[in-house]
Amino acid sequence: MLVKYVPQLVHKLKLEFPILSDPGQLFLEQLRVVFSLPNDLIEIYKDFGIDLERFNGDKSWRLPLPGQIIVDQYGVVKNVDFYTDHTQRPEPNEVLKLLKRL
């Protein structure tokens, strides 16, 4: 997501934590948690009015895997969960338990 869209997302979702903007998805690429959409899925996204070229700022049509990285206040990674199936997501109550242990 481009930096210019972050404030809009934070406001819309009432987020109270920092959001990473990764133009070109270079950080996601280093973590190996980004994938390119196949052409048939790109067309479906376009039919729904989803314009990844605009939000990503490039023509790659790539998305991150759904998941999370929990980092403590010292920058130490405490938990990593990513899913290849987009219908699987971190369970919010489990995430809260992990965060409370920090």
C-alpha cells in the first residue's frame, strides 16, 4: 500500500497502532510473504472495482499472504503466522493472548 493511503485506512478502521507502508513490496519480498495474482483472478478483482495497481503504485498485482508478525518493544520477533489459504486468518483472541504476554 502506498504511504498516501495509510492515514485513510487508519481512520476508517480506527487503528491505534502503526501501519507499515511497503511501496514496491520490497520488505514483503524479503520475507517471502508476497504472491502474484493469476490473470483470471486479476480480472475478477477488476470486476469488483479493486484496483491494486492504484493502491500498490505499480503494475505487479501482488498481495501479501494473510498473517501477522508480532514484534515486541525491543524489536524482537515474538510470533510469526502466515497462511497460503486466504480464508484462514489469525484468531483475534489468540493474538490478544500473545500480545498480553509481551
